[in-house]
Amino acid sequence: MGDDVKSKLGKATQGFSRRSVLKTTAAGAAAVAAGPALFNIARAAEDNIRIGFPVPLTGPYGSEAQEQARCAQIAVDQFNAAGGLNGRMAELLVRDDKLKPGEAATRTLELIEKDKVHYVCGSLSASVQLSVNAVTKARGIIYVSISQSDAINEAKDFSKYTFHEAMNPHMTAGAVGRYAFPQFGKRVAFLIADYAYGHEMVRGFKRAGEPHGIEVVAEVTHPLASKDFSTFLPQIMAARPDVLCLCNFGYDQMNSLKQATGFGMKQQMQVLAPALLYNQRRAGGAAAYDGVIGGANYHWTLESSVPSAKAFNDAYRKENNGAPPSDYGAYGYAGVGALLDGVKKAGTTDTDAVIAALEALKYDKYKGTQYYRKCDHQSVQSVFIVKSKSEAEMANEYDVFDIVHTDPASEDILRTCAELGHEA
């Protein structure tokens, strides 16, 4: 990992790396002195379980990616503190994929061929994760994706090595649509980031809206990493929708909301953001997000009712000056944490044994019980509907959302295995 990347992840990650190197060196030297047989045993014991972690540390999704890396490192530290796999420690190898499919493929190939990783976890784009998945499945390496995608579960992209920890657009937009359309009206407009994530969210909203008879009055696309939405928003205002669905992410979400607020659009329509982001809400401010409704995999206030949320928050706060973790950070924690739970359950790093363990795993890392559906390895989990608070409603700087509804973990909110092209 380069110095620029290390600085973004904080001293805790660097310290762990130094401690691991010193420990390995000392044990190896002692074993050499004792003889070749003991040296070979020590080498096996000190052979770290290496997890490659490609995420876009630079670019428009950088804040979410850095959070994912921080939280993934916490999962690794906890695994090691508990003794690892019979004394065998885990190691996280973070790489910057720059939000580019080609870069992600190159970094993943390096992780597999040069760094000899046992597994890969990461990615923060629908298209980038498909690129990573193509590399890992071709080389028989388990990949746990922590970004939203519908396609990765479909038979044409899926393999037995593919696991999807994140929610997918069908379940996320579906939950938000089912909650919002009956309350706020049938005339619906979409502002769409013009790549897989945006279009998959639109599809999820439309499907959820069919039983409610929604009428699509505008579909406006914009390029990824847009800064000026002044040419897009008037088209939506002219269509006079009851509901505006922002099918974008990261800075795109924040910038479009700031400008929509400036145009007075929230007085004319209810704004929905299927993946309503904690980090961007904090960066964008209360005024821009006030009253926006969206979906989330997590909000830290779950700690009042979910013990695993409290434990996750406490571990994160200890490393981050008392601040709570973010929703997308939680994906990094659970993606690596569940993978290591599977390794421990299997009792080995053997790929087929770990796959079997993950398929049978029931895990609760931060939000209640989850499990991977066997046909497509989608993590079955709850979806939270959150509403952004006004500044007057906030108890502190981190108190940005109210959880207004929960869709409990259920396969009923997923597309069927047959619909995805799987036999069962």
C-alpha cells in the first residue's frame, strides 16, 4: 500500500501492519535457530490469511471507500485478537481501484498473482464489481462484493465464488418505493446517474410502483461525477411530479440535492434517494437533505435496540475519536467479518470448504441475523427506511436520520432464483 493510501486509512491500520511484520520476523528467526523442521512449522503458522480489498479511495466515492477500509480493518483486528485461525492471523491488503473497471481488474489481478491473496472483498460501483468478479471467478478466488448491484447475482455473472454482502438495487429501491408511493403520489420522475447503478435503481422503483399504478413523467440521465445539475433539474420541474427519485450516489447525490433545494423543488415534490448516504448527508448539511426519504443498510442509532450494532459502534468509536460508523462502512465490516467467520467455521482456508461454510452461515455483525441465499449468494438482510432530519431535530452532529420503517430480512423482497437464471 502506498504512503498516500496509508495516510487516508489512519494510523491504526499502519500500526497493525508493522506489528505483523515484526512478529513474523521474530518468529521466523527463532525457528531458523531451532532447525529446518521447526522453521517450516513456523512459516505455516505465520502464513497470514490475506484478503485483497480494492475500493475507490480516490474519486467521487472516496469518503465511503475510506470508511469501508477502516471498518474492514476493525473486522480483521477482531479476528486476530480472538486468536485468528488456530493462531494464523489475517491481513487486509487495500488497493485504490479509482472507480474504474479496468483499474480494478488490474489491481485485483496483482492481488491474486503477486500478493497471493486467499480472498477478495470490496468495490464500490456496480460496473467495477463486475470487473473484479470476472477476474476472481476466472481464477477460483472467493469474492465478497460490498456494493449494490443486481447483475452480480444473475446467472450470467455469478459463480460459486461470488458472494454479495451489500443490498441490491431491487431490494433497496423496492423497499423505498413500497413505503413512499402510497403516501406521496403516483406521478414519478427519475434523475439517473448514467451507469449500471442508476438504471438498476430505476428498474427497482418501477417494479415496486406497478401495484400502485405509478406514472413515469420524466427520466433524466446525467454523467457520473456531475457538478452542475442546472440543465437537468428544470426538465424534471416541468414534468410536475409528485415524487422525484434520485438514482445517484456519493457526491452526485449531494450536489443534485443541494441544487434541487436551491430550485425550491422540495416544496413541490417528495424527494427519494434509494441509498440515502450518511457520509454525504453530513457533508451536504441538514438544509439540503431535510425531509428526504431513502433506504439504508444501517444507521448507528440501531445500537439502542440491536446488541451487535452497539458492539460495532463501540469498536469503531474507539478507533475514531468517538464518532459512529457509517452505513457503507458497515458493509466493509460485515463483508470481511462474515468471510472470516466462514474461514473459522471451515477450520481452513481451502476455497471449497469456506464456500460451504459461508453457504451455511448465520451471522450477525451489525444489524441482526443475515445469511447468504444459496442459489445466488445474496445476503438476506433487513432494509431500513430513513428520513433526514432538519437541523432543529438533531440531538448532535451525528443524529442525522430517523428510521421510519423496517423491511425485515426475507427472501420475499428479492427477485426469485429462477428470475435470475438459477435452477434453484
